[in-house]
Amino acid sequence: MSVIEQSSSPTTNHAVDPAPWWRQAVVYQIYPRSFADANGDGLGDIPGITSKADYLQGLGIDAVWLSPFYPSELADGGYDVADYRNVDPRLGTLGDFDEMVDALHDRDIKVVVDIVPNHTSDQHAWFQEALAAGRGSAARQRYIFREGTGQDGSQPPTDWESIFGGPAWEQVADGQWYLHNFAVEQPDLNWACPEVRADFVKTLHFWSDRGVDGFRIDVAHMLTKDLTEPLPSSAELRLIPMDGQHPMVDRDDVHDVYAEWRLVFNSYDPPRTAVAEAWVDKARVPRYASPEGLGQAFNFDLLQADFDADQFENVVRENLQLARVSGSSSTWVLSNHDVTRHATRYGLPHPPREPNGLPAIKHGLEWILSGGESPELDRHSGERRARAATLFMLGLPGSSYLYQGEELGLHEVADIPDSARQDPTFFRSGGVDLGRDGCRVPLPWTESPDTAFGFGEGGSHLPQPDWFSGYAASGQDCDTGSSLSLYRRALQLRRALQTGEQLEWIDSGRADVLRFRRPNGWEVVTNFGTEPYELDRADVLVSTREVTDGTLPGESTAWLASDPV
């Protein structure tokens, strides 16, 4: 049996305290508007989260990460923030927020909140002031305003397109144009403006002082920009290397911002944590995750991989190496609020691909336009693979991020009427891109559709499918074979077993089976194929499918005890 050792322990000169809770944490992402509705208005809220504190404790997580709950017109699901230091009145009050933090802390659950620093809402007081103040004003210096092109300035400054589709520039009443890399309602901030930098420091202190334990930084690689004239065309922009000097993304000077933020984080005891959402070249990830910066960065590679042994092994090897370089621990993600749920991705025989070859995790899935009931989608295989991938992920060194509802085995909801959709990507693409509404449908807590499956008395802001009744938390609660019970058992075991940050690969004898050993000797075995795999021991702690006579079925994962019995 050949063994290759991997370790996420740092080998650089970064000094690392092995004790921080976040290095090995299981973090549960909550999309507040779709989690639980306490006041029955059809929109999830902060008191709704508080009402589920016992459920979250019983699940066995270490922290929750809240997607934006700030005042917002919901042009982009709350990522268009109108006030960074308040709670959307439809979701509650600051008092409700404090009660939620206390309830979670009482149950030893940390709280991480989303910070959206690249752009504000067009309803933010700053942007409204900028519109009123006019050309050359200090208010406009907080954003990126430019004169148009053409003899009368009626054409945008460049031909750039926004990430959500359509032009990246919008003209205002006095003729100037502002940059919005996302929705038109999300004007980009100017991070060369000292007032912008100072205000976000104030925001970080505001939430830290209220007991928040950490921050997730939205599009952390896009804040700073060099828009020195003349501005490049879209074609020219694509030819500029992403080496830290690109005018728009992953610039070296963005780390000056995070060095300042690190001083804020470290001024608290214990220090506040942060994790970067940074879609950048792998070699440039460690700087975001360094102790001098945000401290940790999302690793989306497993999320982009097929259910394939080679792909999973390569992802793990590469990212443990990156963790060594940064001195951080890796993060592992299979689903979140921006992508198609992994039970559905894994159920497609030929997952759709982007032009660059990556899975179409964010975009329309033609195979499930019939609402997930297309013959092309194998629901049962998708669910088996999702459980196996999750148990594999939870066995890895580093922190694991779960997305609300995945513990119930939920699939993507595809059959949302056009009239009910909310994601700006759907509208700006003319309906070509289905957008992200399908993974943001409110959760089924009970089997009754009369109360929006227990979400709330007033229905749900996105339509729920009838098949939700079979996935309700209430129906899975006492079912030892349910997806919910599997997650609870795995998280309970993980807390007891997760010691150290080392991993040893073990030769399984099969190309479609991965096997590795963790400190204390416990092992993880995942069968990515369909043929059974004969284990050389039968001391199973937990498995996604029943192990009979030492045989691990296909599309399944088992954890084995440290000492054979």
C-alpha cells in the first residue's frame, strides 16, 4: 500500500496559531430571505433565523454565514446595499439582530456576515447625493463617473459589458456615466477615495462591536481599479494579463485595503475572521488568505469539479499546497447561493460547460427546464453522489461551507415562471440565463404546502414546488436513513475526529476510488464508480449507503474508525 502525504500545515515563514476556530470550522450559509419567515410576509427574516437556533445547534455546525440582510431594493438579492450599518426593516431591526447573535452564541455558534465593498445600491444615500451634486463634486468622487464619448457624450465611455449582461455604464440626467460591473442598480465604488476606505473601516467596527465573529468579503478581487485615460476597449481589456496590474481585477493594491482591515480584525480579542470571495488565478489566492490579509479565501474548485475521482484528488492536492503557501487552511464548498445545487449538478449525465470548459454552475441548465423532471436528470444518482461528495468534503482538513437546504438533499428548482423570477441575470440576458433563483427558493420545514412548507404563514417570495414535501425537515427528523440524519451524524463525528491538518493518500487499488487517512488514524473512502468496492476492514463510523459484509456500494463514501474492530 503506497502512501503519499499531504499537509495543510504551513511551510512558509507565516506564523500560524493552530487554535483559531475557523481553521477547521463547518460554516452554514444562510440566505436570510429564504430561510424562515417569522412574521408571515413571505420573506425570510432575522427572527426567523433565531427561531431555528435549536435546529442549527442540532445540525452540529460551528458558525453561520449570513448573506446580506441590509436595507436593499433587492435588485440583486440583497447584494445591492443601501445602508451597511442597519437591517432591512422587512427583515427585522438591529435589536432582532442582537437577539439572533445572542441566541447563536448561547449555542456555541459563531456569526459571519457578508460585506459587499465593490458597489452600493443606487438607493444608497451616497449615490443619491452624487446624483444631486453633479459633475466634479466630492460626492461623485466616491463612485466612478466618466464623461461619455461621441460629439455630444451620448455614448458610454467604453464598450465594456457588466457581469450580469448588458452595458457596464449607465448615463445619468446631467449626461455623465457611472460604472456598474454588476446590475445597473449597483454602482461601483471608487476605492481611491479615502472617504470610502474610512467608511468601510467604520462598518467593520460597527458589526464587530455587535458581536459578529467574522466577515465574508464579496468579490474581494475587484475593489481597486486603475481607470487612467485612455480607457481600453473590451477587446484590449481581455488581452491584459492578470498579474496584479490589470486595471480592473485582482490588482496588487487591493491588498493595501485588506492590510488596513487586518488591523481592525486584530484589534478585537479574539481577532475577527475574514474569508475572501476571490475568483483569481490559483497562484494569486494565497495573498488574500495570508495572515497579513483577510486570513482565508474561498476555494471553489470542488464546486467546479464533476463527480470524478481524478478531478477531486487533483483539487485536494492543489489546494492543500496553496494552504501551505498562505499559512491558512483551505475552504471546501459544493453549493452556495450563486450556483446550481450539487444534487442536481451530479444528476446530469453530461453537465453543461462554459466556453472555457468549466461546468455551467451559475447558468441556465437546459436539461432541467421541465422542473427537474426531465428524463436527462437522474435525481436518485444525483442525491447519492451529493451525499458521497459531502462526506468526502467533510473528511478533509480545513473548513467546510454548507449551503442552507443541502442537508435536506434539495435539488435545484427549475420550473419557476418567468413572471416570478427575481435574479437580474435572467432579465439582462433576455431569459437565456435562468439565473440563481432556483437555489434560493425558501426552505421546506414541514410537509404542508398551506404554510409554504413551514417557511411562513404568508407564502414564499419564490414559488416552491410540490416535490418539496418529500424533502421537508420534519419528515427527515426521525428518519435515520435521511439526508438530514446523515449530516447530523457526520458533523457530530467530525467534531470528535478532526484533529490536526494532515492528510495521507492511500492507494485504493482502483482509479475510481479515493482513500485517505487523517490524524488519529481515521479514514475516508469514496467510491466514485458504480461497482462495489471491497474494504479491507469493516469498522464503519458513518456511510452514505449501507456497507454490507465490508462492501462499499458505488457512488458512496464511508468513514472508517482509527482502530479496526
